[in-house]
Amino acid sequence: MNISSAKFVKSSSKVNECPDSGFPEFAFIGRSNVGKSSLINSLVNKKTLAQTSGRPGKTRLINHYVINDSWYLVDLPGYGYAGASKQARKGWGKMTEQYLLTRKSLVCTFVLIDIRIDPQKIDLAFIHWMGTKQLPFVLVFTKAEKMNSVKLKSLVTKFEESMKPQWESMPEIFITSASYRIGNKEVLSFVDKILHNM
Ligand SMILES: Nc1nc2c(ncn2[C@@H]2O[C@H](COP(=O)(O)OP(=O)(O)O)[C@@H](O)[C@H]2O)c(=O)[nH]1
Ligand SMILES: [Mg+2]
């Protein structure tokens, strides 16, 4: 897919404040600091469209970006930020849950996983929650630069093994690095394929 335009639309603190154009949307979620905003910037080839930060837990809003004036990328608040208040840490955040459960134009959620670290309970719990709610998602491994294919494969297998007790089949996976712009083509063709079949 060719990205001819990418624009920030709005930040929403409630689901009913989200844009109402009905454009199909793809949401990015994962632990704070996993690289959600960086990946969005990398996909659209703009350095500063989505706000990135070395400080975890900064984005607490639902951010909509419109791509090619026809579909949205959505940057969701990160979960599992240790410094967050007890209330904010509960579940995936009330606002995020509302969004995932009720947003009609949400087509698919990209669940971002840092490939460099061991499978995290919170990621597995989130994936499990998505499953119990029957919400469509794919896995996107982030920060996958400087690793050869053997290493990558073993890390992905390790993650899949940790999912196996709860999942019969594995979701589609993507391996990316925002820093090195790896995996963009694959993620964007996935989006393209879905949009073409709608
Ligand atoms: N090594 C590496 N670091 C990354 C990559 N993507 C993001 N980061 C870093 O991870 C931190 C968090 O990134 P950010 O996109 O703000 O994460 P978010 O909280 O999930 O939106 C920042 O310091 C980024 O520079 C990547 O592909 N490789
Ligand atoms: Mg962010």
C-alpha cells in the first residue's frame, strides 16, 4: 500500500468522542513503551506524527490518525505501566476496554509485543482477554532489529509456546522494528488486503 497522506485527527478521552466518519480502523495496543507510537510513525514514514517517548505511560488518550483520507490508525493507551495509579492499572483501562468492546469501525487490533524480552504475563492476559471477547487481533513483535532469523524464530516460538495452553491456533504474526523500518510492508499489505475485501 502506498501512503499518500497521514494526518492527526483527534485525541479522545471517551469512546463516544472518537471520530464518527465510519472509516475502518486498525488499533495499536501493548505495554507502555513497547513502541506503539514509533511503529505508527514508521508505517507512515513520518518522524513525529504520533508522539513517542522514552517515558512510559504518557499516552492516556485514544489517538486517531487518518491515512489516505480513508482509514484510521489508532494509537491506544499502553497497559501495564507500573507507575500508573491503581485505577489506571485496573484491567486494560476502562476507556480502552470500552473502545475495544464497542467500537463498530474497529477492524483489527495489532497487539504489540517486545520481542527482546521473555513472554510477559500481562501480554498473555491481554491476549486471553481478547480471545474471551472474540475480538480479532494479530501479534506484532517490535524492536526486532539486530537479530538473525534463527534467533527471531526461536523467540517467536517461545512466545507461541507460552500461548499454547490457552490457544488452539496461533494468530497471524508480524516482525517489526520501527527504528530500522522492518516489517512495514508486511503490516501495510495486511491492512490493504482487509480494506480491499470490505
Ligand atoms: N531499539 C528500538 N527501540 C524502539 C523501537 N521502537 C521504539 N523504540 C523505543 O522505545 C521507546 C518507546 O517507544 P514509543 O513508541 O513511545 O512506545 P509506546 O509507549 O508504546 O508508544 C522509545 O524510547 C523508542 O525510541 C525499535 O524498533 N527499536
Ligand atoms: Mg505512545
